[in-house]
Amino acid sequence: MKKVMIHCSTNDGSSNFGDVLFAKMILDYLGKKGFEAAFYDLSPYFEEYLYKKQGFPRHQFNLKDADAALYFGGGILEKENARHCTSIFTTIKDLCGTARRR
């Protein structure tokens, strides 16, 4: 199983709701595609929410053991920034080899 290390706005005590949504969507997508996903650094809030409340499997590995690394910024829930969410998922699909070819 391929391993993906995720680095995003989920560290340093973060508890931003937009970041929670991004992290949850990305974990869900990668899990459904058969990837093991781990976070580079995770705040206690995200740890509690994603693994204990949402029940995502907790994978742990070092960055050097990952097959890919994924970086994304924070979640801004505004209409003007909706295209950024689309571009993030296009990037993930490209990494996973599931993007539609035009």
C-alpha cells in the first residue's frame, strides 16, 4: 500500500474549522483510493477529531518512508476561494493517477 505524508494547517494547536474540513476530505479521499495517509504534525484537536470522533485509521510513518508528500494551505470558506479547493483535489487526483484525461 502506498503511503502519503500530509502537511497542512493542522499543527501548532490549530483548530480552524475550514482546515478540519480539508483534512477530513483528503483523508477520506486517499483512504477510498487505498492509500495510507499520515500527517507530518498534528494538533491535539485534529488528533481527537479525525481519529477518535470520525474514526479514520491512524497510520504513522516517517516522511522518508512516504511514497509521496502532499502540502496544502488552510481552508478558507469563501465563494471567491472555491476554485482553490478544486485545484487541490485536481492535484490529489493527479498524484493518485485518477485524474480525467482530456
